[in-house]
Amino acid sequence: MTAAPVRYSPAVETVQPDEKETQAGLNETFDTILETTAHDYGHAVRSVHAKAHGILEGTMRVHEGLAPELAQGLFAKPGEHKVFLRLSTNAGDILPDAISLPRGLALKVLDVEGERLPGAEGTTQDFVMVNGPVFQTKTADQFLGNLKMLAKTTDRLEGTKTVMSSVLRGVSKALETVGIESPKLQSLGGAPNVDPLGQTYYSVTPFRYGDYIAKFSIVPVSADLTELEDKEIDATDRPNAIRETVQAEMRARRGVWELRVQLCRDLERQPVEDPTVEWNEEEAPFQTVATITVDPQDSWDERRVRAVDEEMRFSVWTGLAAHQPLGNINRARRSAYQHSAEFRARFNRCPIHEPA
């Protein structure tokens, strides 16, 4: 029998004394990436997930009859919301697609009612996810160490990066044959070059879920998407192969995803402060609370790309107080996301704003 979900209280978080110093270090290191790429491109891009592969517009339907522990925050009452989805790769520079890295999916839900997080403008709720269930480091200061190494490789020897990515993919596949997966190896370029439309995405870090605590996932469920789950994209001599593939596929496909919630049921086994720990689905099952539907469309429509990719930002700290980000990594993301968006707005002379 599944245990009852853990109730949220501020005591589930443990704030470390050096977090402000770590956040300042993250901003400084992100500045290195932002300034380098902006100088190269003559245009500022995101400090992470800089390259988008598709911008989609659709509808999210919150289900009726949810159990009380699931009917929380945004999902407290049934209804439909317009949504935007941004498919991306996690590097902070615009790399050729032959350099394969983990995929990202950012979801922006419009017209969301309720008390907002401090500083969260507008009436939207953002979800920022990747196609893996765990983060590569336990704490923000460990992530800062990794980021400093990555910042040194920004804008350096793309040909070498492409070769290294191919080598790391081979190592990753060799490890998988003996039942070992390496999130760190994949984050460095050893990820399979998969079709982003067939992937399951995870929030990785936990969030407040009204009276409870949860992680989120977005799972493809329509046949048009599930048949792409294991599809790998050949990006040889095609720097934008993923974008071109998604664009061709979405012209004729109807995408349906489920948004699922994984409620924390044991703080020891499903910790808040350690996102390197995967929450066991047998002990804490994912449960569907909403369905996202995207009809066939041009996934690289120029006007939509401009509105979403250039004029909006995605941040886990944009949304309802009922979905407050939790844990050390999420606390560090607040300043970093804001810092990156302000740099883009200032350099590009294009204000970042939430859709009305």
C-alpha cells in the first residue's frame, strides 16, 4: 500500500549558510557564458538551453475529479489553459546538433489564478524540465564547480566538441550495455541524439504542491509521439537537424502529453535537498493531473519564435506560491534565471515580459 503524501512545511528545506556566495558565483560564471556568446553572435542568448529546436502552441486541460491531494494549486479546479512549449538542448552556446546533449522542455501555462511567488509577474505558471529524472550535482556549489569548467569551453573548438560528443556517446552506450547510466557523462556530450518529441521530461527538483511536495513529469502519450521514443537523429553535416526534424514531424502530427505529479511520501527516501536521488516510482507513483494537446503546426513559425524565444523567459520561479520551488538547487536558480533574462533584455534592447 502506498504511504500517505508528506505535508509541506517550511521545515522541509535546509538553507546552507554559504548560499548567497554560491549564487553570486553562479551569476559571475553565467556572465562569462552570456558575454562570450553575445559577443560572438551579436545577440544575447540564454545562459543555459540557448538553442531552441521547436516552439509549440497548444492547450492544457486540467482533469476533473482529481483526488484532494492532487487538486492543488494550478490543478485545484478543472479547466483549459493556453500553453507554449519550448524544446531545447541544454548548452549555453548555439552548437551544431552533432554535439548531442540532454533535451529540455519548458512549458508556460497562461491565465493562472492565485497568489503569486514573490517577484513573479503576470499570470503564468512555468515548468522547466529535462529528459532525465535526476540532476548531476547534489548542491549548487557543486554545480558551480561544473559550470566553471563548462564556461571555459564556451565558444571553443566546435569541431573538437563534435568529435568528443561522438566519443562520449560511444562510452555512454557501452556503459548502458552493462546496466550503468551516467548523467554527468550525458551532460558533457554523451547523450543519445534523440528526437525531443518522443522523450519524457522531468522537473528533477521538487516543488511545493499546495499542501504537499512533488516532482513533475511530462510524458508523450499519443501514438504520433510514442513511436518517436527511441528515434535518434543523424545530424551529420546538418547543424540544425533537430529543428528541421521537429518541424517536418509537427506539420502532420498531433502531440498529446500527460502532465504527471509525483507526491513525496517519505522525506528520507524522497529527499527535498538532494536532486541526485531518483524518487522510486513504486513508492511514489506519478499520477496524471492534466493533458497537453498540440495540433499539427509549423514548429518554427517566425512570429511565434520571436514572441516566445526572444521576448519571454522561462523560470521555475514564475508562478504560484502554491508551487514554490524547493531545495538548494532551486533556491540558486531564482537569481540565476533573473540575471540571465536581464542580460538578454539589456543587450538585445528587447524587454522580456510575460504574455498577457
